[in-house]
Amino acid sequence: MSGAERQELTARAQKAVAELEGAAMMLRSTYFEALIVKAVTGSLAAAQGDWLDRATAAAHCRCSTSEIDRAAAAGCFKTYRRAGTPLFKRSEVNALIEAGTWPKRGAMHNLCPAQT
């Protein structure tokens, strides 16, 4: 290895170390800690809240968002809207599951009463 190649490698290694040190400083910062606290707090609130959006409802029910949409359209539980975003009451979704009456894909129109 020539002297120029060695210098090039040393310079690249020093740059990589400096970038890693910068990343480590950011990870130890109060700003990053605040971001993590905010994300965890928001996730806990959503997990314990009364309202579910489509993705959260699907994760809660262990199904696809399409199945949530079909069940809501069939009147299995009511769809509420906030600024156009569909929301579902956790208690209504749980009641359907607890009753053991979650309909199969092709049977939704027969088993779910229409919501008014």
C-alpha cells in the first residue's frame, strides 16, 4: 500500500469516527430523549384510548384494514369521523369480538345489523 493510499484510508477512517461521535452525541442529547418520550407517551395514549383509527383497529383485531372497512360498511360497528378520518370506538369493536360474532368475509352483509 502506498503512502497516498494509507493517507486516504486514514482520512476516511477519521471522518467516519467523527460522524459516529456526532451521532453518539445526538443520541445522548436531551432533545433526542424528549423525542423518544413524546413518541412513547403518544403510543401509550393511543393504545389505551377510546378511539381507534383504521390501522390501529386492524392491529387491535389482528386483521387487515380492508376487513375493518368491510365490517364497518356492513354496520358491524359504527364509523365516526374526525376531519374526514374514520375512527372506531374500541368498546364497539371489542363487543363484536367478545360476542364471537366477527363475521367472515362473505357473510358480513348477513350477520351485521345496520347501524343508524
